[in-house]
Amino acid sequence: MELAEALELCRVSLFRTQTRLARMKLFAFGLILLVGTALSGENFVNEITAVRCKDVWIECRFDAARMRQDKAVLWHHCHNDVCTNIQHYENGVDQLQHRAASRRGRVYPDKFRDGNASLFIENVQMSDEGHYECNVALTEGLYTKFSVLTVLASSEPPQLTEALDTRSFTCSSRNGFPPALVSWAGGSGMNYTPDSVTQHTLNPEGLYDVVSKLTRRFTEEETICCTVWNQPLQEHKTNCTRVTPGQETDDQHLLTATLIPVALFILACCVGFMIYRYLSKGRQNPADDRIRKRISSCSHHTVIVLIGRPHHGMPSLINSCVFAYKVKEHFANWAGADKDPPHYAQPEEVPLTERITITRALLQPEDRFWTSERDSYLDKWRREEQSHRHPFVFVHSCTEMLTTVAKDEIKELFEDIKSVTGSYPFTGLTKKNQGHAEELVPFFHSLGSKRVFTFHNYTIQEHKRTPKRDEEFLDFMNACIEETDSETVRLIEDV
Ligand SMILES: Nc1nc2c(ncn2[C@@H]2O[C@H](COP(=O)(O)OP(=O)(O)OP(=O)(O)O)[C@@H](O)[C@H]2O)c(=O)[nH]1
Ligand SMILES: *[C@@H]1O[C@H](CO)[C@@H](O)[C@H](O)[C@H]1NC(C)=O
């Protein structure tokens, strides 16, 4: 430091009137100064710190009594290796008047006789920093005073802004020197500085602008403060802002609060629909399923007796009933449909449940189908009536129109069945898709048949299951079971 000063001293321009000798003296003085400084460690350089925009005095006091006649004073300023004469007085005349506008500072020539050649700088700027040298011509030689001016700049009050996303805050302060330190704190004393990033930029005026960004999510109300600190000036400036958990945060909460239930609802619907589809594969129609339950829970030993002639579709009707009830089973020819005569080869009874079976009483194909063989059947039925229930169903195909003889035979049959069970049989009309059920239905009603059912049977050739088709047969079986129940009730009442 001192060495640099000394070298600079050697370099500086000297008075015009300075003799060669004087120069050598100056050089010698510089050396003595250098050595003296090195030996004693005493500071010959006046260190001045000024605050930007303020005024400063750079002192230069000397022994006025020894001042040379011409009262020569020269001020020299070196900044960033650029040295200029800033004041030069001789005989009380300003020698630099031609560039008065561009130079800095002023001296007061009338104070020279007091030994005061101090330099006054108004509104100090960064460009005023550097080395100052005051030279005063004394009778025995040159008096020189060195000064170093440091200018500090108090940065402007920080601006604190909140970013739109409410998760970052920006603190900025301009025109500081040296670069300001930035710290972040919460009202509760929390130190948020570790969450911040600070950047300094040197601006054209030689000052530092600072921008610090704090990124942090605040879930509760908080006061956050940003402080810019000029360490050598021991000066800090603070700005605070109140943080309320942001609008956007609320929106997100709202979004999640609505989206999640909606998503869950949709998911539940999908799952529900899949479960429904899975279950409905097996059970189709809840009403059908109730009837199946009722049939399976029937605890009475029941034999449904179908009475009819060949080729009226009785085996197909039995198959249809079993198929409609056994919803999970594939179609099978349980009753032996489409078999050629003799018919006794067919199973006598087809089981439906553990307690319910379906059987058939096959009549002769010719005109007098009933009256020729009634006695053996009636005996059998009367005997069986003791042990189990007998819902009777007369089966007739819609494809066959009724002759007078056939009508009489059927009437006879109905009366006989009533004599056994106490009520007329139901009627089942098959092949309704091929014939004219509507012409037959009234006739059977007129005979006293309480229920006349019409069927489109499931057949070996065609047995595509639908809930609607199942329902025809389930209804029919349900009615048969109920009929015997009410018969039982009536019988009990009679007793
Ligand atoms: N379109 C239609 N065809 C049926 C219906 N019921 C039975 N069939 C058909 O009629 C034919 C005879 O049916 P089966 O169930 O064997 O009746 P069946 O000839 O009276 O049988 P047996 O009593 O043994 O003489 C078969 O080819 C069946 O496919 C029905 O409701 N509609
Ligand atoms: C030198 O003169 C100036 C201008 O009048 C004055 O303000 C300053 O105090 C003087 N310095 C000293 C040390 O007397």
C-alpha cells in the first residue's frame, strides 16, 4: 500500500517551477516516507470514508509561516490509475479555471495563510474515490499530504414484492456499496434466509443493485421481513409484508376437495356397474330370482302333473321349466324331448328341486283320449293325493284346433281332476309362436281352469335364455306351488 503510494508520488507531475533539485528532493522524500512507514508502521496516509451524496472534507494542513511566496497549492486525484490535477493555485489565482466545470472539489485560497488548503467535495460520488495528494510549496521544498477516500453507499430502502403464485417473494434494493447483505426473517423470529437466493449486479454508477428471492410456502399467516445491510456503514433497512395463505392455495384445496370425491364417485359407479354386470349375468331379473328362491324354499313334497297327448310339446315344457329354474346350468334334454315313441322310455319324473318334481300323464293320441283310460289314472292320483301335492296342468298345443269330441273329452277330464284334488287343473298352451292361443284361452277358462298359461318353449334347437322367457315358466311353477298351498289352507279350513 505505502509502496504503491510512494511510486505514485514519484510519478506525479510537479510544479512547473520545480527545479531538478526539487524533484530529487521529492524523490528522496518519497523514499524516506517509504522507509519511515516501513520502519515505524505509522500511517502517513489519511484514510477517509465518506457516504455517497454527502459532503466531505479532505484535509490538508501545513505550516503557513514557511509557505513560499507564490503560495502554490496543487491537488491531485488518482482513481483507477487515472490521475488528474484537480486544483492548482498560484499567487491566489486558479490555474485550472479553463476546466472549472469538469473538476471536482474546491479549495479556499483565503485560508492558505492559516495553513489550511483542505479540499471540499460536495455530494460525493463513487467516482470521487481514490488517492488524493495535496502539495504545498514551502520555502525549503514541497509539503505533501496523502489521503485515500473511500465512498460507501447506503442502498435504497428495499422493495418487497410477492409473486403471483404466493410462494416467492422478491426483495430488491438499488445503489449500495459495498454489495448489501440481505436477510429474511419471520415475525416470529424465524430465519428464512436459507430459503433465499441473492444476486448482486454492478450498475453503471459503480454501485450494486441487489435482488433476493425467497421461495417458501406459508400455510399460516406470517409477517416476513427483508433486511438489507451495509456492513461497513453499520446500517440496515427493512421492509415487511403480511402473508396470508394464498388464494391459489385455497383454490388447490377447493380443487382437491371437489375433484377427489367426484373421482371416487365415478370410480364407485364403475365398480358398482361392474359388480352389477357380474351378478346380473347369473341372476338377470330380481323378480325372477325371487321366484327361484321361493321355488327352492318350498318345503312340501310336490309333484306337478302335466296331462296331455303326444306331440303337444310336454317334454319341451318340462325342459323349459327346469332350464328357467336352474339359471346357472346349460340347457339339457332332461325330459327326453324329440324322442320317438314308445313314450314309456322317458323318465317318469323330472326333479326340479329336492322336493318338487314334474311328471307327465300321457294320454292316447286318438279322439277318445281320456274316457278310454281314466280309471287307472284316477286310482293312481287318489292314492298319491294322500302322500303329496298334485298341481294338475292340462297341456295343449296351440297348433291343434279343438274338435267337438276333444272338447268333450277335456271337459270330462277337468271334472275328474276336480273330483280328486278339489279344483280344476291349470292349462298350459304350448307353441304359442306357431298357433292361435287367443282362440283357445277362453275355452279353457270356461271349463273352470283358474290360470291359462301360454308358452314358447325352450327347445333343443332353440334355447337362447332371456329373463323374459324365463319369467313365463317361473310364473307358471310359482302358480302351481301357490295353488297347492291354498288348497292345503282350504283343506285345513274344511277340517
Ligand atoms: N315352436 C315351438 N316348438 C315347440 C314348442 N314346444 C315343443 N316344440 C317342438 O315340438 C317338437 C316336439 O316337442 P316335444 O317336446 O318333444 O313334444 P312331444 O312331441 O309332444 O313329445 P312327446 O310327448 O314325447 O310326444 C320338438 O321339435 C320341439 O322343438 C314350442 O313351444 N314352440
Ligand atoms: C479549513 O477551512 C475550511 C473552510 O473555511 C473550514 O471549513 C475547515 O474547518 C478548515 N479546517 C481546519 C482544520 O481548520
